[in-house]
Amino acid sequence: MDTRRLTLLGRLAVVACVPYLALKLLWVLGFDIGVVDNHRIGRAAWITANVVTFLLDAVAAVVAHTLTRPAGRRTPAWLLAFPLWMASGLLIPLMTGLAGGGVTALVTGARNPLSAGDFLAPWVFGVVYGGFAVEAVTLLGAFALYAHQRWGALLRRPLHALPDTGTRAMQRIFLLPAAVLLAALGTVHILWGAGSTLGVAAPDVAARTVISSASEWAAGLLSLAGAAGLLLLVLPGLLPRLRVRTPLALAWSGSAAAFACGGCLWLGQAVADGLSPGASAVPEGLPGLVGALELCAGLTVLCAGAFALCELTAATRSAPAAAGAGAGGHPAPATAGAPESEAIPASRPTTRECATADDR
């Protein structure tokens, strides 16, 4: 049943990418369909932005297709985990911010910039963000099923049962400051979403909309969730009976959102400034500092998390092998009189449920 659901969700995710990819391709080729004001952005910047976003969504489609294939279980974990981590960091805050801003605009009657039609036609936002909504549900849902099929033994463990790997102390040295930093950055985002002008330039304050405020709230709450997940993972004694999948999902989503929507955006603006000396794309003051720190926090969590998961999957793989071996390294015989339906499943499922060499 899970395999059929995984296949269905993965195929729907591929289909959801098609309208966005087709629209971006038309814009790159010079067909400005749905563009109301094509002089707002320079042609070179417009083409570059569309090529980059086209490639990002194309990678998401390829990953979604890979999840549905039998070979996807043998694909090196990092080859799927990193683009899906990035996809989580882009899709989750984008959809929560748009949903929150849209609902707020309907309730309060505030102006929704997506329906203004001064840069792009309103139907463009419907096609783009409608596809993103479907893509977020199907792609991330497919990955959740895939992760439980491939690393289910680890994800279902309580925190107190995590093996004490060799670098646990080193992980705390890096991840505890990263958690504190994410919490501080999340607090700043929430203050901005609530209307604070702390460290924000006057033109940026004047440009705020209901969507941007909701996006700040989404970024702040995700950062706080990521900080909480990291603390629970590196200090499992806080909630020892909680299963690994819950704090891991929080740390995954929060760190990915900070890195993809905050740090990578700041990095792109810094590169644009470097390529165009006369431009001033990077925000000044506190917003620029927040973007740089989000990049640092995301990279720290990415590196430390990769090492930690490699160790945990290796420990999960070796533990059943040791438990199933008797004296001299030979498999322990089944208990006399035990039914075959109990003896066989006791050894066979663990070989698939635990990590293989590719899972690292």
C-alpha cells in the first residue's frame, strides 16, 4: 500500500512541475506570456532568474520521478536528501506565507499584491503557486513515505534508544550554538512580521505587504521549530520517549527554511552585487546580517546532520547483525517449537528496514 501511494504521489509531483517549467521555458525563449511590465527587470537578470528557477524545478521533477522507481531505493542517500532538503526549505515557507497572507487579506480587506497585476497577470500567480501547492504536498509526502521505507528502523526509535555514536559530543559543540542562533533569528523574523521596524530601512518598511508580513511569521516560526528539533536531537534526555522522526522533521524543516529562503537568497544578492558593482541588492543593516547568519546556521546543520545520520544508520545496521549472531559469529538458531511465521520475520525484515551501505 505504501509503495502504491509513493508511486502515485511521485507521479503527481512530476505533473505539478509541468506548468511552471513550461511557463519558465517560454519566458527564457522570449515569449513574455502573462508579463504586464517587462521593463521592471533587466533582460539579462530576467533570463538568468528564469533559467535558475527552471533548473531548480526540473531537479525537483527528476527527484520525484526517482522516488517512484525501484532504483530509487539503491540511489545514494545524499543524492536525494540534499535536493529534498532544499525543496522543503523553499516550498514550506513559501506556501505557509502565501496561505497566511491570503487569509489575512481576505479577513482584513488589506491589499493583496498578487492580485494587483502591475508586474505579472493574476492568472500567472494562480498557475505558479497552485502548482507549488500541489508539488509541496505530493513531493514532500512521497519523500516521507520513502524515508519510512528506507530508514524506518531509525525514525521509529525513541530518542533514548539512539546509539551513542563517537561524535555525539562534537555534534553538540556545533548544533547547540546553531539551535540558539536559529531561535534568535526566528525571534527577529517574528518581530518583523508583527510590524517592528527594528533595523529595517525606511523604504523596506514602506514596501511591506500582507504577504511579506505573513512570510516573516512563517520564517520565524519555522526557525523556532528547527531550534527545538535540534535541541531534542542533541539532548535526547529532555524527552526520551519521543520518537526520532518528530524532532528530526522539525530540525529538517526549520534549518532548510533558514538556509534556502534566507541564506541562499542573501548569497544570491551578494553575488549579484559582486557582478554588478553599481547595484545594491544586499539589504543593509540587520536584514543583511540575518541573511548571512541564516546561511551559516543552515550550513552548520547540513554538515553536522549529514555526519550524524551516517553514524546513526551505520549503528542501526550493525546492531541487528550483532544481535542475530550467536557465539563464534554464527546466526543464533530459532527457538525450538517456534512457528515458522515467527522465526522468519524475526530476521528478514531487519535486513531491509535497516540501512544499507548506500543509505549513508
